[in-house]
Amino acid sequence: MSYWEAFILTLISLVIGGFIYGLERIVRARMQGRVGPPLLQPFYDFFKLMDKRSIIIHSFHAFMGVMYLIGTWFALFVLLSGGDLLIAIFFHVLSLAFLVVGGFSVRSPYSVIGAMRELLHMVAYEPLYVLSAAALYLVTGTFQVSGILHSNHTPLFYLPLLFVAVLLSLPAILKKSPFDTAEAHQEIIGGPEIEYSGKFYEAVYTAKWIEYIYAFFFIFLFAGGNHILGALLVIFSFFFFNLLDNVTARVNFRQMVAFHWYILIPLAVINLMLIALWRS
Amino acid sequence: MDFKSFRKKSPWILHYNTGSCNGCDIEILACLAPKYDIERFGALNRGNPKQSDILIVTGPVTKRAKERLLRLYLEMPEPKVVVAVGACACSGGVFRHMYNVENGVDKVIPVDVYVPGCAARPEAIIDGVIKALEILEKKGKEVELPRWCSVEVKPPVNRVKLLNRCLEELHGRRRG
């Protein structure tokens, strides 16, 4: 894919992410026996927030909100343009760092608590993504996304344990129950995003749509060159994490980090070691 | 482009209890539950004043709650509307003229829609919210202050100073 196509696709990804979020809200409502909002609801929210007056705490805080959007967008662009997987991961970490710094820069205690928990989220799930990048390299022989997408191997068959680990940590990256301690709407009212309003909240809100595509693109990569299998994996993981979101309660941050470090990361490492042994 | 028509499609709700008996609050929660499900209309209970459009207030506004009520109201960005839900919030209800209450929400902040009832039924609350959305669509974006408040608003608005001046006046004010 050329850079221009990737650029246009990255711009469109905002709309696709909005649809995914709208679909998620409907699916979640149906699972709870409700009707749920219309599919276009995220866009209604988007245009309404455009019209709201924005209250700026201080300019740096507002700037960090916008940088969070740009950072996630750039991480997605790296993925879609077939760039290096590790660079995409690091840009994603950077964009979350913007959110965290913004969260720490205001005096609201909820914002500070949320930013701290956001850091713990990163501690929990980021190693898993780096490990999966390494594992994809071992299977396909390249860190380039374009190479992985055209590879003859299907990484899923070599990395089943790692796939399960990434699937179970999806709620952590998308901040859904059971791993939604950073956002925790009933408890700390959105965490680092609590002080954003109007257009700046809109930036944070749309950045979350882009994170959906970012996370699901990772799932898609596990199918390698087999794109139909990839689409099936994405659809399965979408419904799976919605189900998980609905049937589980929030765990505290210790349990979240412990679950990632004692169960998911060892699973991933075992898979990685087996594949390395088998290859040599 | 005119975004005003999108206001009524995504009303985000902030709910505050100013010393109510919890009857009205339960009914508001019933609106969000599967039977009435106001998320069909895009309404979400945000619990965050900075991202909400509709302030739903229950209770007769006790002495302790009035400062918080004013803070929440001034922290909400414009355009915004206030819905007073229940007999207490409209007029003080059974608590009217007691030493510790303010006799209704409109003694502290401007109210757009009154929903009577003890407790107000979910249908009545939904109706009130729909009425509030009609008002919200016509509202401008200038800063609104309570009637008793004599603070002048000059753009650019410094919200912290505005809030502090309003609070000073609230505490200095005699009960009328």
C-alpha cells in the first residue's frame, strides 16, 4: 500500500472507529436486554461536543488532550502504511504518555489517580504487545506490517497461547471491564479525561475510537496473509470482549497487573520459547 | 455548519441529589435501566459536570448542598439546562419552610423545567428531559448566572474567579 492510500485510510479510520464504537454500544445494550442508541450515536456526540463551549484548565492540559489524539492517529498510520510494528507500539505508548502527563498536570484528584492507573495499565499490557511483535517476527521473519500481511505463514497456528493472552488483555488496552480501572466511570469518573470539556474532550473521545482500530489491527495481524481468517478473528474478538465487558466486574489495579504479569506474560513467554526452540 | 440540531440527539446527563429521600433518584435510575432505557435517545449518565448538558436535580437543597449545587452548575459548560425533578426540587415539598432547606432548586440556580411528583414517575422524567432538550436547542452559549447574583461577566471568562465571586455572594446573602 502506498503512503497516500495509507494516509487516506488513516483519515477514514476515524469514521470507521466511530462506527465500531456505535456498534459496540448497540451490542452491549442488546446483551443487557436494552434497545440501545442508534448506530450513528458517536457521531451525534461528536457534533454536539463541537458546539459546546470548552473550559480550558490551562493550555498545556488542553494541548496534551489534542496530542493524545494525534499520537494514536500516528501510531495507526504507522500500522496502516505497513511500517515497523515496534515503532507503532512505541508511538502508542507515547500517545498514552501524553494523556498521563495531561492527567497529572491538573489538581483534580480523580485525574491524578486516573493518570497513575493509566501508567499501571501500560505496565500491564505493553510488554504483551512487545512480546507479540517479537513473536510475529519469529514466525514471519519481519517486523514490517506489510511483510506480515503478505507472509505465507499464519502466525495464529504457531502462537495460540500468545493470541489467547492478547485476547484476554484487550479489555485492558480498550479500558473495558474487568480491566477498566483507569477510566472507572462509577468511581473516578473517567480518570485522566475528567477535566476535558468541549472540543478538547472531543479529541480524547475520538482518540478512543482510533484505539479500537489499533487494537483490532493487532488481532488482525495474527492471521498473517490469510485475511479472511483475520476478519473472522476480529469479529470474534469484538463479540468476545463485549461479552467479557458485560459479565465481569471491575478488578482492582493490583489484581489487573498480577493477572497480566503472572498469567498472561508467562503464557506469552512459554509460547515464544517453544517457537524459538522449534525453529532452531 | 449548524450543529444545534445535534444537541438534542446526544443529551449527557449529570444527576445531583441535594438531600432528597432517594425516591426520585431511584426513578431516574429506572429511566436508565432496560425498561425505559433512555440511552435509545443517546442519553448517558456521565456524572461529570464538564461533559454534561442536562443537570437533573432532586431534593429541596439543604444548606450543605447549596454550595455544591452552585459549583456543579457553574462547572458545566454552556449550553446547558436544568431539570428539577420531584416536588421537593420544585418547591421544597414536605420540607418547605424548614430551617435547613432553601425551598427548591430555583432559589439557588436557574431552572428550565419542573417535573412534579412525589416521587416523579419515570415517564414524567423522560417527558421533562424532552422538554428540556427543546429549550437546550434554542439556547445561546453565553454564561448564565442565578438571578440573585450580581456578578458581571466579561469575556474571556475566568471560571475560577467567577465561581469564587458567586460563592462569596451566596454565603453573604441573607435568606429571603
